[in-house]
Amino acid sequence: MPDCLPRRDDPTLREACRTFTQVLRNDLKFEGIFQFVPESLFSAIPALNPDNPNFEDWKSIGAKVLVVTRADLAGSDLTIEARAYAVETGQALLTKRYAGRADNPRTFAHQLSDDVTALTQQVRGVARTRIAFVSDRDSTKEKRTKELYIADYDGFNPRRVTVNSSLNILPAWRPDGQALAYVSYRQERNPMIFLAEIFAGRSSGNITGERGGGQAFAPAWSPDGKRLVYSGNRNGNMEIYSVNADGSDHRRLTNSAASDTAPCFSPTGQEIAFTSSRTGTPQIYLMDNEGLNLRRLTTVGNWNDAPAWNPSRQYSEIAFTARIEGGFEVAVIDLATRQVRQITEGRGSCEYPTWAPNGRHLAFSCNRGGTWQVSVADREGREVVPLATGSGNNVQPDWGP
């Protein structure tokens, strides 16, 4: 992947090309499915002719696919032209043209990364996805607040979603990526579930219809976006309920003297994982979406919480927060074998895992050096990378579509 080439000598265009190239390489490396020809080998072959690449040159340094990009600027509009070739045959695998504002070449890089990833016909890229999270960066000494933010998958471009100067926590992306369900304390200081339609600029309060001091926590959407599951105390203690997105058809799914919370749907929508203390300490349980066929999932450890079902049907597994040797870590349990693998280790406490839409990566929050920050890792935990999402404590991530 040689550098993006500006069509003319212009400092703004050169900088846009530089940013575009770096972000594109980072995006594709993040996916973990491509091997890159080292850039140090580029000097061993003649300079690229973008209009007529010499594929023998690129073949000589081991390239299988060549991605050529050119950029031009007209006023405040940037245009990126991209082609991907099969080096062996010279066949064009992809031809794209991206146009828009010149001040955000990162967007074009994310788009091309997902388009190149799609060439594999196996993996959907996540470069254009977003992560929602909770931050206390807006707090003051006089008023403690937590607001919701969203950022690009790599932590760039954080934007504030809520502006009510209250406590807003536990965001959950609607599957269409247009709205967030979340918990807010801004009405009567009771936790209730709200809906923020981000791009429409609308907000709906108490969407589960709690009354008389009722509390609602931990919303999670069904895969089709038609129903929510959540934890509520409308019958006295915390139980799992499901409800239509418009607040109708309430159904109680659990019935125990224990605290049941943190539900999430399986990728098919037919099962629900949740946390229950019915055996004395929090453990992960499974049931069908009507509350039947209840069974315990986790059996190792005395504290397992916050399950997150891998959304990809390729992987049958659930991530969760586990207390291991006194600290909290992120772990994943294989549903077929019940084998558990630890994702984080020795990084301070880590919790609230959430999967990328393609099921190949996890995001979670870790406390290192006294500050909580959102981090990401591949599903095996081989590399954990903190995201630069901004100041303050940044927690409870939810990875959107």
C-alpha cells in the first residue's frame, strides 16, 4: 500500500494525503486479516506510476494486492480515487471515488478500509463503526455529572450526546445505529431508561413506563431492534423484563428473590444471558427469550458479571467481567466447551466488555494509573490498545453498528 499521491503540489493536499494514508493503514492492520509488504521494500523498486502500475515490480517484493490512491482538492472539497489490483493478473478488484469536505480525510480512509476488507467476502470491516461510552469530563466540583459520548472506533472524534448535567450511564446502541438507549437519573433522581435518537436530535424519557419510584437499568436491544430487555424493580426486587421498543407488551422473564440484571440477547434473538446472584455471588445465566430453560453458565470464580454475547454467528461465545485474584478482568467463555480464556491481565481492573459488530474485537474500560479509559483488543486478547477518547474517566463502552 504505497502512499496516497496528490495530483498537484499543494500543502493542504499533501497533508490530507498523509493523514489518509496513515489512517487507512491503521484501519486495515487493525482488522488483522492482511499481511503488509514492508514499506522499507518500496525503495527497492521504481517509483509507482499510478496510471499504469508495473505489476512485475510489485510482484518482485511479494505483493499480492496493490492499493493505489490519488487525491485532488477543489476549494474545500477533497476527492480520493482508489484502485485495488490483483498483482498476479493486473485485474482491477476495486475502483472507488470518494468526495467530500477536505477537513476530514479520516472518513474517506475508513470507507476505503471497509471496501478493501469486503474483498475478502468473509469479514465486514468496522472502520466506520462508533463506540458509545460514559465520561465524567464535564463534572465540576459543585456538580458531579456523567454524560454520554460517541467516538469513531479508533477513539478519534469524540462527540457529546447528552447535555442534561445529570448521571447518564449504560448506553446501548439500537441495531440500526441511529439511537442509544441509556439510563439517566435526571427525572426524580430515579434511574430510568431513555432513548436518544442521535442524528434526529430527539430524546424520549422513561421508555419502559416505570411508575411510583420504579427503577430501570441495563437496557439491551434485540437483534432486530424491536424489543428491549432490561433490569427493573417494578415487582419489588431487580428482575429481567422485556418490552417492545414503543413501551408496550411488558413481560417479566425472571422470578427470584435474588438480583437479576445485565441482560443481553444472543445473535439470533432466541436466548438471553444475564447476571444473577441467586447462588450467593453474581454469576452468568442463560434462558430463552420467554424466560424458560434457565441454566447457569459460569461455574469458575466468585464474581462474574456484565455478559456480552458475540454478535457473529461464527463464534459461539460470551464475554464478561470476572473477578480474578482480587481484581476484575475481561474473560470469554466458549458456549460449546465451557472453556474460559482471559482477555486482560495485569492492566488494573477491566470491565464492561462489548463486541465489535463483526465479533473479531472487544472494547472495555480499564483503570490504569487511577484513571478509567476505553481500550480495545482482538478476541484472543493478544494486543490491548487504549483509545485516546479524551479527558476524564471514560467507561461502559458499547460498540455500535
